[in-house]
Amino acid sequence: MDSSAPTGRPDAIVCRPLAPGRWDDLETLFGPRGATGGCWCMWWRTTQREFEASKGEANRAAFQRLVESGAEPGLLAYAQEEPIGWCAVAPRDAYVRLARSRILRPVDDLPVSSVTCFFVAKSWRRKGVSTALLRAAIDFVRERGGRIVEGYPTDSAAERQVDAFVYTGIASVFRDVGFVEVSRRSPTRPIMRYSIE
């Protein structure tokens, strides 16, 4: 299917954990730039110095090793078997930047799983992919015995924002899925949680 002309509906989106056998799908989705600027979803997992030293191929190799270890560090969204979106979700302590962040540092000592970023194919943006991935992330955490899912979306009054600036998600999407704000140390960056019953 031509990814520049999506024909699916949000209810046709299927989300699957990123297992070793799906690595090629992630590479297809991320493209040669590794989603954005050679990130390969390693930004949250490294210090600034480590990230700058590893942009591009080193980040790709590091993330591939993580996937091949069986860690399942997130979810891929598919439409008719085409990879169209990505959501990173892992225990909060997997993300060193969260512990060091003045704005996003831990609220408490409860064990949480953190949703740190989304990447959606350009032709599928604003079509419900992030919502599908966020709902799937809750199920993913629930199936692994987790009780709290935490996110760090952007909350801005601007009607439209540059996609690159909202990679952590948009607060309204989190609210729609049932997340509630538990802390806000910045006007535009709440910490939001979903409690699994």
C-alpha cells in the first residue's frame, strides 16, 4: 500500500509490541534519519553527551541491540500490515533523562511505566494513530502486571504545533484516553497518569 495515500480508518489500526522479528518494520517507519535527527528512540535513554556522541548509526545499533534482547521497548501501529506509527513505553527507570529532568523528574516512588514518545508516518498524522497507540500502551503495561502508565505530553493553547515539538504527545489525547494530570512544573508540560484497575 502507498503510505502517501492512507485508506484505513482509526478502527483498522492494529498495535503490536516491537519484538526482534519486527525490527525491519521499525526501520521502514523511521527511515534513514531514525525518526528525527538520528534519534532512533535513544534520546530519553541516554545523557545529552552520550546522545550527541551516538547520533545516527550508533543510536540505531544500540536500539537494535535493545530490541534483540527481547525488551519490547514500545509498540508499532499498523494499517493493513504497513507500519504507520510508534510509541515508546518502558519502566520509568529505563529513561535516565526523566530522573535528571527538573520538569519531569519523578513525582513519587511508585513504579510506573512511561510513555515517552510517538512517531507517526506523515501521511497518517491527525488520523487517530497516537490515540490507538496510547490505548494499546495501557493494555501493554496491564498485560505485564503494571499498575500506572505515565506520560509527559505537550499542553499548549496553540491550535496547531510543529510535529517535531509534540513527539511526547498532546495532552488532549492523553485526557481523552483517561489520563489525569498529577503534576505540572512547566506551563506546557504536565505529568499525566493512567491508573490500571
